[in-house]
Amino acid sequence: MLSFRSDASAGATIRLRERRDQQQTESQTMKSNEPNFATAEPADRERLIRELAHQLCKSEGSPEGRDAEFWDRAKERLEAETHSSYPPTQSRANRT
């Protein structure tokens, strides 16, 4: 026979697992809804650049007068990530 304490503990464990699974599902949904920089509409691309530029600015203590620098760095980083996510292509000479 199970005691009240073990039943309550088991119930709490189940609730924690359900909450964790729900959070993982929500996180995956958010990631899948995030536009890909390469295929995003211009407004979405601008938003992604703006968000990353803001993060970069905050990480360096929010210095004034360097907005263009952070914008350029964010844009370059997103473009680099986009290009590195594509698989390498074979030249026609190396195809079998």
C-alpha cells in the first residue's frame, strides 16, 4: 500500500514532467515560427537585425553613438549564419 506522501510525490513529479514537456513544445514552436534570415521578408529581416543589434549593444554596456556599428555587425553575423547553414555544393568537375 502506498502512503499519502509517495502518492503526492508521484503526482508532483508527473506535473513537473508535463510542464517541462509543454515548455519544450512551446520552445520548438517558437523556433519553427522564427523566420529564416535568408528567406524572410524585408520587414522580418530588419526586425531580426534590430533584435540582434540590440543584444550586441546591451552586451557591451549600451555605448552611445555606435548604433551603425552594432547594426552592421548584426547584419553580417546573420548573413554569415545563413550562408554557413547551406550544405556545400560540388563543382561540376567533382561530381560522380
